[in-house]
Amino acid sequence: MGVLLAASGLDLLYAATSGPSLLPEAVLLVVGLAAVLWPAGRRPEWLTPQVRTAVPALLSLLCTALALLAPWETLFGPGEAMILLCLLFIAVRHCPPRRVLACAVLDGVTLLVMPMRYFDPGQDEVLGFAVVGLFLIGMVAGLAGYLRTLDYRRTVAVTETRRGERFAIAADLHDFVAHHVTGILVQTQMARMMAATRPDELDPVLAGIERAATEALASMRRTVGVLRDTGPEAADHRPVGDLAGLTELTERFAAPGQQVTLHRDPALPDDLPHEVQAAAFRVVQEALTNVRRHASDATEITVSVRHDHDHDRLEVRVTDDGRGGTQLPAAAHGGGFGLVGLTERVTALGGELHAGPRGGGYGWEVRGVFPAAAVHKSWRLQKS
């Protein structure tokens, strides 16, 4: 900034030797310096990049026209040239896409015709100044264009990161909070039915409702914590699960009249990737939630976790014998996004997800298969 002000002061000294050219040059320099140096935080809304770059250039062209028509000589100095180069930089980097070319060309042409104030258009000096001007214009425009490209790439990266984070948080809310809330709804309906016939057995059901509500609040609190935490450790606060949590998940799921059985392969490796364990946990969680939503009449629910040594794969299977009977309100049935999100999670790990009716005419099965040895590259990219 100091160099720019000093060069502008030198321009005023040059203009003072030309007599009447002092006032136009002073106005031009004041307008140009204001366009370049006006603080961004105090800049009015009407002072857009296109206004900042176009108005001083038009004033400079007017000064050039006056110099060509007036009977006196008008000098041109380094301050005005530096201002125009700064405005060219602003035009290329900050002007809207539809205005950037016009503003940049206007600033560049204005800079190239400045020597005509002192030299005749046909003189060699004009050609020499034009060559130097083109070189400076190319350097400034190239640097500004490169920085504009970096700004665009950063904007795209930030947008994609935020979008991915929103998807992840939405999946967490669905996987954990919706699971607990569905359980609260089912147990509340059960408590209402038992209040008239078996009031002495209400306490375990009410305790289950309290526990599910507490867990839902904890999951919600952790998810909100992810939204508030912008540090690199934010991912550690995201609600996750693993194969060790399947025991508690299945034990707390069963409603009166239901039996949930967990079959866990004793030979299951202990060093499975955490991403694989978390995805397997969510497959079971979503499958159990769907049983509550769509097959509350199920009496036998089986969760199987085994390791396929031949292909080094983890297989998770959830089956039920429900016939589709449910008493939940239509609004509680979900929008079908659970299996879509699960499919994305499983395929990101290089696995497969299958959901469909069992053989025999009734019941449902959800099966997820994951590579147990390595995590798929696209998942690592999503987590990085």
C-alpha cells in the first residue's frame, strides 16, 4: 500500500508540471485508490467488484481522451499504471463470471492506451510501452486467474465436505435416534394395552421406555456435539457401534412375546477394521428397527454373525418370522431411506447388502457381507 501511495504522489508531481492536467489526474487517483484500498469490512453494497474496476478505468480513458484533444501535454505516471494493474487483478479474481471478461479487457486496454497522452500513436515508444504493458497484463491476469481457480476448488471442496458431513449426520440420526424412538413408541403402545389387563407387569416396560429415551437423548447430544465441534477430533465423537455392542443391542430389543437370538461365530477375528464393525452393527440395528416398524408380530428374530474363512469375509444376517403385522402410525413407518443409507455404507466398504423375503412365504431377511481383511479405498477417502 505504501508503494502505491508513493507512486500516486509521484503522478501528482508529474501532473503539476502540466498545469491544467492536475485536477483530472488527482480525481482519477483518488477514485482509483479508493477502489483498490477501501476496506472490505466497510465497503458499501453498491461498491461491487465490477464497479470498482470499471469506474476508475473509464475515468482514465476520459483523461486520455482529454490529453489527445487538449492543447497541453499530459504525462502518465507509475501510480496510475499500478492502480490499473491492481484493478485488473481484482477484475479477474473477484468479478462475477459474466462480467469478468469485460472488466478485465477494459482495465487492460486502458493501461495500453495511457502512453498516447504523451507520445504520438505512431511513435516507437508507444509500441515499446505496449509490449511492456502486455507482459505486465499477462502476468497479473495469469496470477489472478490461478488464484481464482484455487478459490473455486476450495469452494467446491468445502461444499462437498459439508454435504458429506450432512449425509453422515443424517445417517447417524436415523441409525441411532430413530432406533430408540421407534422402541419407545412400540413399548408405549404395549404399556397402554397392559394398563387395563396386567398393570402389575408395567414396571419393566416403563423402565425400557425410560432407558430408550435416555439413550435417544444421549445419541442426539453426541450428534449435536459433532455439529458444534469443528476440530479434527470431531469424528471421534460421532456415535458408532461395533460387534461387541451387538449383545446389548439384541438383549434390549425383545418385546414381550418376542425372542431375539444372537449367534456369534467363536472364530470371529478380534482385529477386524473398525469401519467394518461399525457398518455391521448398523446393519443389525436397521434390520431390528424395521422389524419394529413393519413386522411387530414377529416372535422369532435371529441375528447371526460369522466369519467366512475361505473368502475372508464377515457376514451379518438378521431374520424374522413376521408376516407384516404392525400397529404403528403411518408416519412412523419411515421413508425407506434406511436401507438406502445402509447400501451406501456397505458398498463403500466393498461389500454387498441384500434385503428381501425369506423362503417359505413369510418372514424377512437382511444380509450384509463385508471384506474382513481390508477396507475399500473409497471409504477411507470419505473418512479423510
